Amino acid sequence: MGLYSDELVEGIAGSPRIWIHAVSVGEVSAAMAVIESLFLLMPDCAVILSTTTEHGQAFAKDKLGSRGVCIYAPVDFVISVRKALAALEPDVLVCLETEIWPNWLLEAKRMGIKTVLVNGRISVRSIKGYLKIRPLIKATLKHISVFSMICQADAKRIEMMGAPPARIEINGNAKYDLLLQNTDTSVQTKMERLFCLKGGQPVFVAGSTRSSEEEIVLDVYEKIIRSVPETLLIIAPRHVQRAHQISTMVKDRGFSCQFRTDLNSNGLRTASIVIIDTIGDLQAVYSVASVVFCGGSLVPLGGQNVLEAAAWSKPVLYGPSMEDFLDAKELLDNTGGGIQVKDGRDLAEKAVYYLTNPDAADRIGVLAKKAVMSNHGAAGKHADVIYRLLNPD
């Protein structure tokens, strides 16, 4: 990779020309939030959106459509990068989140192309690796014009890696700007029909669960149904290919279960547990939850995005491991909308409490949504960084 067809290059219309690199679906979501703000600031700008994965490329084409050009990114070799930059001639190269590629940045600098890290984040786990090669990273970071980071902790870590403090800004998480747009009541109505929910039936959703967490969730569910026997459990594993493995686990525990895709085919839920075996449905599923547990957090895997459920005003429970989503946890902590649990026993106690005290669940759900709203506008701030870089006067 590194060369693009004449037809593609000639199809890039508008000025300034902005190349935004986002690896896959998650980064593309953040990129699109920033792009929407860029179009407001610079209606005539040309957007080039690159990805490295097939899913990311398909998602980018679907979201950007004819408003820009979607490409696969060149590999980080000097020749490939040099040819790509020479062919596309961007005025600015925008890297999303953790995309710090030495040859990209070096060649862009050599060619007089401005560079910026947007929606920047450096996790607790990754900082250790970066610091082991700090001289190399510091030499790479000097080529970046501005570091537009998500939160204070990310800003501190990028500074530890060698980024000049004067170039660092804190502007929130652009990805979360999209959450409130996806909370339409029609989505909730559709999910209620899909899961055959009637009369305010309580629902416990365990989202983005990892291996070993499902056993904990089933232990919790056994305790829940002693107090609230009509509760529906929905398990959405982080990796859908594990759905059949979880189904076996559920049946071994004596529960009935169905897959999300079963409901598509026969339209009738009869089981007490539903396993989500589809991609991209989780935020919609959260719409019908009474209480949510966000996975990847009772095991040392850094957690998952707790704000997807918070956007629906749901009580969100999560474990002690939230290293990869500290910004989201901090937003919840600031409003009092977060509910951290120590272990499975604590999760069961709190889940039962909120399922049996709907007024308390509603109150903390309001605080959770307030956390999402407090971040609103982050995409615009990141876009403004790019605008200022292109328009220094």
C-alpha cells in the first residue's frame, strides 16, 4: 500500500485537505464526530479518512458516504508513507487516539505537512511500554504540532513520554458526543418488542462481558431471581464468537436461553436469558435495561465504555478494573452517577437493590446521563484545534 489510483486522487475536491487516520470502528466513530464539526467550521474542506481494518473501512464508507474519500492506510514504511503523502497532498495529517507512527510523522514534517493527535489517549497499561522506549517516542512526538487529549491523565502520560507541555490541550472524548444521538425512543420501543417485554418487566443487562465474567453474572442472576423472579437477563459478550460457549454454560446451570438471532427468525422470546450474538446492538439493548453491568471490569482487562448505558439514564455497575476507560469513569464520578462494585457478591447486592428500588435507580440514572451531557461538545473542541492549526492568524 502507499499508492492510490489517479481516479481516487482526482476525486478529492475541496480545501483545505484534511487526512484523518482511524484504525477501526471505534476510532472511526470518534473521527466522524470530529468530521461533522469540521464541516461546520470549514464547509469546503476535503476529508480523507483512512483505516487499517476491513470492518473499519466498511464502517467509514457507510458513515462518510460521498462527503469524503475513504482509503486503506499505508504501512509505516518510509517509501509507502512518502508516496501516499505525495499523492494525497494533505494540508494536515490528523491521527486518532493512540496512532503514533514514526515514519508518518517524520515524512509529514519533512514535507511541511502539519500534524495533530486528536482524541488522544494513553492507557495505564500502554504507558509502561512507551516509557521503555522513551528516547524513540520523544523523538517521534516532537514532530506533532498539537496534542488534543481526552483527559488530564492522558495529558500527563503523553507529557511523560516526551510531548512538549505547551503543545498539549485537554478537550474531552469525541466518541461520547454521538451517544445521545442514539437514544431515540423508537429504538427502545423496537427493543421492547424484540424481547417481548410487557408491563415494565425488569431487565438485567451484562454488556461487553469477558471470559470468566459470565459465571459471575450467572451467580448474580441466581440471587436476583430470588428477589425479583420475573427478571430477564441479557448477556452481550465482548466477542460474539463466544456466544455458543456461553449458551452451554447457561444450560449447564439449568437456565433456558435464546440467541438474539433466534428472536429475528421466530419473533418470540420464551427463555429467561438472551445471549446477544450480533455486532453493533449493545447500545440499543441498553435502552430496555433496568440495571446494567459493564464487563471487562471484574477481571483485569481495563473495563469497557460505561457511558453507552449512562446515555439511556441507566444505573451502571462496573468492577475495579477501569484503566482503559478512566475518562468515562471520571465523568460518572463527577456527577455521582457511577456505581463501582468490588466483586461478584457486591455486584449481586447492588443489582438487587436497584431492581427492587426503582426510584433509586431512576435517580442515579439521571446522574449517569448528566455525566454524558457534561462531555458534550468535545468533538467541536477537537475540530477547533485542527481549524486553528490550519488558520494560525
